[in-house]
Amino acid sequence: MPPIFATEPLLVATGTRASPWPNRQEAGLAGVFTLRDRDDVAPLKNRLDATDGRIVIVGGGFIGCEIATICRHLGRPVTVLERGPAPMLRGLGRTLGDLMARRHRTQGVDLRTGVGVTALLDDGHGSFTGVRLTDGNLVDADLCIMALGAVRNTDWLAGSGLKTDRLGLHADGYCRALREDGSPAEDIFVAGDVAVWPSRLFGQQMAIEHWSNADEQARTAAFNMVAHSGTVREHDYLPTFWSNQAGVTIKAVGMPSIADSAAVVQGSFDGDGFVALFGREGRAVGAISLDRGRYLDFYARMIRNRAPFGEAIKTVEGGAAVRFDPGFAPPPHQSNQEVRL
């Protein structure tokens, strides 16, 4: 593809697609699904309606755990297989991931951590019948849902002269796409899940799949596409997300995943909800709540104001904060200068 030269402002918002099971033949078995957009929903629902057998979910991230919650709500037996030591490890860390693992198991989810899948099994006629695990066990099932994350839709930009990698299409702080030499393409903008851009607040490259970022980034990009010189806006986004699963509502603000310290500042792990504040190098960088999301605006202000972590936890509930190890471990391919959520 030749380099892109826009004669009118162009917005790239091609998003992501679900990561497939790597074995194409096994991925093509009847009864194997991914779930990423609305086109995936109808065939999955039809299959769910046609069977009442066990459902296997490969991947224990947020999507996998949310699907497991829905399956249990429908009264369906469900097994979640997660290679890591805890579910949602990238977003919650080990301590909160272990807590959510206990909640899912209490809800009847057969959650297995530290185990992977070596093969999808078929009946010899092209239909899925179960999985073989790395520990040698087999799990019989009627339906398999892959929850292995997402792939940025940048393939079509190969040879365009724009800077792309596994994180997505790179942009500057004003949502302008970057060329391979790092200079901005003045009339090409990028927004949403496909974008990776520098965060001034956190000093890191960010690639975020939350709808709130897609909404705010699109607004910034649209403004800058029609703005006069000198009036452009910077995409100054404070990440937020939420998830309903295992009978609780998880809400988060900031970047807990870069934390090296954490403390429960409201409620307790054993109570009816809590707020945990996360810090990095002595500064508040994120907060996560279970069933106490109404308090997060307070912590968002702390994070934006770069509040000292130690002082921040003393301002809540009379200094009764309980410190804990957040347990975040970036995957081998992720450096401490880039964050993907």
C-alpha cells in the first residue's frame, strides 16, 4: 500500500477484533466462538439456546469473567480456564484477582488458574466436544468461548508510512497519527481502541480498550480536525472502567496496573465493599472499588492532582488504611513505559 496523503482530515477508528484460537482447524469447529461485537452475539445465543451442556471459557480476563457470570445467571455450568495465577491479573493485580476468584467460585464457576489449553477436541464430524489441558486433564463441554484479548485492526496500514505495532496506531497527544519517523501526519487522526498515545499525567504510552476513552478521544480528534491553528486540544484522559460480575460491581479510575503499593482506604476485603488506592513511586495513580463506586470522583481528583500516596491514604477514615501488595506483574512483552488495558 502506498503512503497515505490526506487531502481532507481523515479519522482512523478501526478498533480491534477478538484474538482467535491459534489453531485454525480447531477454531473452526462448530461450537467454538469469540465475543467482541454485536455480529458475534446472534450465533452464540442460538447455540446457547440449543444446548444445556457445559460451557468452557478460555481466558480469565474481564470479558471471560463477565461471560461466566452471565452463564451462571442462566443456570448453566461453566468452566473458566486461566493460564495466570489469578483472573483479571492485568487489571486488578494478584490480591484483588484472588479475591474475585473466590467470589466467582462461590457463585458456582469452575475457575481453574495456572492451567492452559493444549487442544480443542472434536467428535470427528467437525463439532466441539471439550478441551485438553496442560495438566493432562480433559473438560467435556458443548460450547467454547475464546476470551483471549484483542488484536488492533492496523493490518490495512502496512506500507502506509504510519507508525504501527502490536499496541496499535501511534498518535501524539493531539490525536494526530504519527509517521514512522515520529513526526505527526497533520491531517490524519486516530481515536478509540486502535490508538496508542502518550499520557502526560502518567508519563507512559497508553493503549486502552475502554468505551469511555473511545468517546473522549473521538471528541478530541473531531475538534482538532476542524480547529484553527493554535486552538487544538490535548487528549488528557484519566482512564475509567467498570464491570458487573460475580454479584458485585467493580469500578476503577486511573492506572492501578502501574502501582508498586496499595492500601484499602474505605471498607474492607471481608465486608460489604471497599475502595483500594494505588500508588507508584510515592504518588497516587489509581483506585479500584467493589460496590463503592460513588466515592471514586474523590480519588480521581487526587490522582489528577498527583497527590502523595502516603498522605492520601491518611486523609481517609482517620488513617485506618490497610496496606497490601497490589501484585501487578506486566507480561514479558510490556515495558514499564507502555500500558495496555
